[in-house]
Amino acid sequence: MEEVVLLNQTSLVTYFQLRGLSVNQKAQIAVFSMFLIFYVLTLIGNILIVITIIYDHRLHTPMYFFLSNLSFIDVCHSTVTVPKMLTDTWSEEKLISFDACVTQMFFLHLFACTEIFLLTVMAYDRYVAICKPLQYMIVMNWKVCVLLTVTLWTGGTIHSIALTSLTIRLPYCGPNEIDNFFCDVPQVIKLACTDTHIIEILIVSNSGLISMVCFVVLVVSYTVILVSLRQRISKGRRKPLSTCAAHLTVVTLFLGHCIFIYSRPSTSLPEDKVVSVFFTVVTPLLNPIIYTLRNEEMKNALNNLVGRKEKKEEK
């Protein structure tokens, strides 16, 4: 009982101070302008993908069903961190309350982990479509797609609850400065006034293991696909080859961050902020660029959507 009281008394930190990306005023203005453009483009691009897939019945296939989920996650994932970062650009203190910090960590890991599982499912979907085309609609029927989607969201939620619970149980009595532009578990637990060695091991075994295992599964899946396509590359096979290349680009950028940050102890490196920018700002923007500019079906569906709206306006 005395130990619980002591922990409550030492948990004096009620807010954290974020260092942000730069202390230089001119650099902050440039960062604000660039990231605001990135964020707006991320919202427009990903929301447009979701609307197009819902609107065009020709895109009602497992691949585009998962793609719409990916776009939705990217919007949410970016929104967890970017608006706060843009607001803090004009603030000298860059404060975030303890509760807001915990909330940000929860949703950051919820959407990140769910996206990792989703990318793995999308790799399996492409494997079945390319390597076993005759069995595709049997294996990837709508019941299976919905079940996989529920499972990956449930897995992301459990993962996020586990990490957040480990973090909030620690006592925080100062310092309260986080060397980043958002709250994340590795940076926050470094501020705990207790030994966090076991917690760090649990984080590595949780987030790091998930990232590594999913990355290996993804590499193996696409390797099998590429080997299958090797002997039959022709005009009819360029489309799946292009799709695999697009998926690999997203996977490498997204999982690269997770492996870099969560597969090592909670030590700060100069590259952490740069990697975090790619993770929270750049990668969500690449999704609509890769899946629209490199995808004829999506481009045709977007043209049809815009064309029909113009016809309605003319009438």
C-alpha cells in the first residue's frame, strides 16, 4: 500500500514539452508550409481513393477493399501527429498534457500496427491473385476479407492497449522534455524516474518482433510472386509486377521506420526525427501517389468520377 502511495506522489508530471523539429524560426516557417501542403494532399488523396472505390462498382474487389482500408488508416495515422505539430510550430513552449500524450501514443500505435497487419494481408492477397488465380475468388471471398479486416483491427487495438498500459504505469517526476514532435513510447519511458530495462525489452519483443516478423513474411511473399512471374513476363504480367513494386515501396518505407525505432533500446539517435517525419508525414502521402499514378484502373475510375460530376453540374 505504501509503495502505491509513493508512486502516486512521484507521478508529478502533468504535461510534457515537445522539442519539435527545429528551434530556428525561419526553418520552422519552412517546415510548417511544407508539412501543411503534405497533410492537405494526404487528406485529399486518400479520401478521394476511398470515395472512388466506394463509388465505382468495378473496384469492389478484395484488393481495392484493402486499399480503401489503407487509405483510411493513412488519414487517421497522419492526423494523430501532424495537426499538433503544425500548431506547435507557432508555439514556443510546445506543451502537451499527460492525458493527451497517452491518447496520442495509443492511436499512433493503433493505426501503425493495424497498417502493418494490413500490408501483410495485402501481400497475401497479391500472392493468391498472381500465383493461384483460379482459386482467388474462392480463397479471398468477401467473408474472408471481412474476417481478416476485423482480425487486423483487433490485433492493432490489443497491441496499442498493451504498450500504452506499460507506459502509463510508470512514475514520472521529471524531466518532462521529449526530443521529438510527438509522443511515442520509447521517448516517453526514458523520462520515467525508475528502471525501465524490463519495459524496454517488452517493447522490443512486442513492436520490434511484430515489425520484423511481418517484414520477413512480406519479403518472402513478394519473392515468391516475383519468382512466379519471372518466366512469364509479358504485357499481361506487367500489371501485377507493377503492383508488387508499388506494395514493396510502401512496405519498405513504413516498416523500415518501425524496425529502426522499435527494434533497439530507447536511445536517441540524430536520425530519429528524420525517420519519424517519413513515418508520419511522407508515407501516408505516398499511398495515393503510388496507387493512383501507377494504377490504370484507379486512374480510369477517378476520371469517370470527375467526368460524371462535371456532367451533373452542366445539367
